[in-house]
Amino acid sequence: MMDPTIYKDWQIAQEAAQRLPDVEWFRERLGLLPEEIIPYGRTPKLDFMRIMDRLRDKPDGKYIEVTAITPTPLGEGKSTTSLGLIEGLGKLGKSVGGCLRQPSGGPTMNVKGTAAGGGNALLIPMTEFSLGLTGDINDISNAHNLGMAALNARMQHERNYDDEKLASIGLRRLDIDPERIEWNFVLDFCCQALRHMQIGLGPGKMDGYPMNTRANIAVSSELMAILAVARDLKDLRERIGRVVMAYDKQGNPVTAEDLEVAGAMTAWMRNTINPTLCYTVEHQPCLVHAGPFANIAIGQSSIIGDRLGLKLWDYHVTESGFAADIGFEKFWNVKCRLSGLQPHVSVVVATIRALKMHGGGPQVRPGRPLPEEYTRENLDLLEKGCANLFHHVACVRRSGIRPVVCINRFYTDTDAEVALLRRLCERENVPCALSEHWRYGGQGAEELARAVIEACEQPPEPVRFLYGLDTPLRERVERIARTVYGADGVDWSPLALEKARRFESDPRYADYCTMMVKTHLSLSHDPAWKGVPRDWRLPVRDILEYGGARFLCPMAGEISMMPGTGSDPAYRRVDVDTATGQVTGLF
């Protein structure tokens, strides 16, 4: 529900964009050299390798991560809080910036709308950010689909040609097993009709190899995961070459390198290695790099973006997708492990609306009015729902990273509800700060900014990983399920169990990270189970292999890698003012 006395997001964005200084002003403010800027209009890319080489001896700034409680389907304002915190630190005179994830066209044109924040805690230019920015997701989609085209074409030619003919054109027979295809197509929209497809059904031999396939949403591509964890262009190229696209009939992996397509895939992605520079409405810098969907992907802003931000400003804010059981767990056990970076603090975003839902409130449905329990004072629901908040706080503490709870206040929240939440946080001995950044921008986030500064004054503790890389896969998943989700254990399907045993017995997978795939709407695998579910077991039905990213991805429950478009999607309200060319409806 939007406060009618506050400007709509797009109005704020347009006014802020009109006041936006030119790129040269930001270049001088950040101390960048002219050759370190790659022009893209008002959203230039920064030449990561040039800047890191010049600043390699500069000490890193303070490292701040933003996570959240289990959200309602509407989201609880984690990106908005990240931007508000950047603005709040800026109001206090700090050198500050951040790195957020590029939004997918799926949620932007579906139920969620733009991921640019909201109100006076907004990323600008909002239209460019929401509609493709500098093309990273498009480049990833092209590289991914090129790989699929190469795989299917190779299967067709090997079916039609004998070994002598293949050798005459410089090819060796890969003998790909059509029953063990790991690759698919991607599309950056929510399209449930493409979850199951048959291709190659034309009448001729040159109409492709007939096979069952599917399309996933583009940001779930392994190539996005690779971009999030790659250290430089050389690392990106090597990882793309190791992508496992299929298996041959002897059970050996067939990689992008085997298909001789890895170089061309990297060529499509060559520009994605450099983060894009955007801004808050109060004109603090904010990088954009890598993508969303921590439930079905890594859901982290990139290691490259964080390394760069830590050199460019004194306080660097990054965010992890969804709640602490999903995004933060991957930040903790995967991203921090691979980057070697030590976070100072994790901000756990909570809303009174979501806590009431976890306390037994009625279902929250996107596109429908909120039940009155969420817009009127209800202390009983709030107190009961705080179990979900403190479960996530305990998860953060388990990592060794200091938590700070942010109460992201909505205008319908009462003073009594805020006071109760403060008392409960004090009882749990966790720092808590109220923030009204949506309504008041940086001024409304000063209390949160001060709490974060205080937490950053102490040196960061070494991250305590939940498992070592020598821990067998099934034991890792068991620890995540019990410690992070609160499950009583794990149940493996026959397929998942067969794969787990194979991965555990093969030394090639010894250093792979574990990347869980699970709903973001519950601590459990079932999105209907709210609060802190008890007496349940986590069902794992399959394991995806990401050979380039070096991830093994256990899939829990019935979650799909291609979301569906809802009955009241955002695209119904998006249009263009033909007199001015301005896009409307992106909020």
C-alpha cells in the first residue's frame, strides 16, 4: 500500500534524473582516470582491471552485507534498504557506495515490477536500470543460447555424418548421449509455457536433433553464476570452457571447450566483466553487476563489484537475494569463501507486515488489497512472527558476522508496533535501528547508518563456514537443512541419491561449492509454511551440475527454474509517453 501523500517512484526518479550531474562530475568525485571510464551514456561501465591494478595497494573499506527475513510475495524492501543505507551514510558525510544486482526482465514485467528500490531510496536512472541497462543479461542470454545451438547442431551432424566425413571438416565424434543433456535455452521473462519443450521436429535431417528440452529464466544461467564469482576476464574464459553441456555415452562430460564454442561464448560476454555505474537519487555511486534470484541462482552482486567498491569508497554496501536462509547462506558459504573478503556487518531487513504474516496473519496475495491485519495495529501477530526474524539473526551469528536488524518502516506501522519490535530485539541482544528511507531518503536512514558505523568500528571476525570443502555433499546439505532451515533432516529422491554418490566418489568434484535451490517464501521447501516450521524434513529431488562455476546445486521441493507470469502482471501498466519518450509504470 502506498502513502498517497508521497510522490510515486517514477516521479521521484524523473526529478532526480533531471538533477543528475554528468559522468565527468562522478569521475572526478571518485578519483577515476578518464581511461577507466567506458562510455554508455549516463550509465558508464568502469574498467575493472585498470582500476584494480592502480589501486591494488589501497586498503579496503568497510564491507556491509544486506539480507532479510523470509518475505511476503511483495518483497520487504531489501534493495530499497540498501540504497537508503547508502544515502544515510552519505548524509553522515561518509565516503560510501554499493553494488546491487541487475534486475531480470521476468519480475520487472511480472508481479514485482522494478528492483530499483522505491520512494526516496531509489536507483537512477530507473528506466535504464529496469530495462536492460548496458546489456549484461542480453549478452549472457546470447552466450548461453549459442552454446545450446552448438550442442544441438553437433548432435545433428554426428547423426548424419560418418567418422570420415566428420574428420574431413576437423571434427571428432563426441558421441553425445541424448538422455544426458545438461544444457537448455534461456529467456529473460517469466514464461511457464516453455518449461517443457520438444525441438527438432521438422521433417528433414537438417532440421536439428529431436530432443526434449526447456527454457529457464536467463538469470538462472550458469553463465550468470560464473560472472558473479569470476575474478577477471581470464578466469571467466576458463570457467566458460569448463561448462558441462552434456555427457557422452561412456559417461564422460562434454564441455563448451569440447564443442569449440567456449571462445565465442566468452566473446559475447567480454563486456560483462566490467560493472556499470549507477546512482542513488541523492547521487551516491552504486555499481550494478551480476543478477538476482537467490532461490534458483547464486543471487549475489559480483565478487568483482565488491572488490572494486571496497577500493573506491570507505563503506561498501552489497546485498544478497531474498532472506538469510537463501541469499545470506550463499554469501556466507560460497561468496565469502571464493572472494576471501571479510564482512564487517550484515543488516537483516524486517518489516512489521512480514512479521505479522509469520505470526499467523492471512495470506498476502500480489495484486490484491492487503488484509486489514497488515494495515492496523496487531501486537499479538507481530510478537508471534518475530520467531522468523530471530531465526535469521541466529543464522547470521553462526557465520561470525555481526548482525544489525533494520526495521523498514511502512507508513501504516504504529509507534506501539515499532516499540514492541525494538524491545524484542533488545531482549535478544541484537542491535536494532528504525529506518524510514522510503519516505525521507538518507535523512530517514540516519539511525540505521549510525548503527552500521558502530558495528563497523570493530575489526571483522574471520568467517566461520558451515562446512569445509572436504565435507561430503550429503553432509553439507544436511548441515544447511538443519542449521539454516531448521529441518529435522534430508530425504533424497533415488535420482538425487544416485547423483550425490557419484559426485562424492569422483575427486573432480572435491572443491565444488554447494548452491541450494529452494523457495524463498519459507524457511522450508513449502512456500505455504510460514514462521519457523517444525517437525519436517527437506526433500531433495535432483542435483544440477555447474562445471564452470564449480557448483553442485541440490534442488529442494517443486521449485521451477522458469517462473510463471501472474494474472495481473506489471507489463499491463508499462507504457511510453510518445510526446517525451519517457517510460511510465515502472514501479
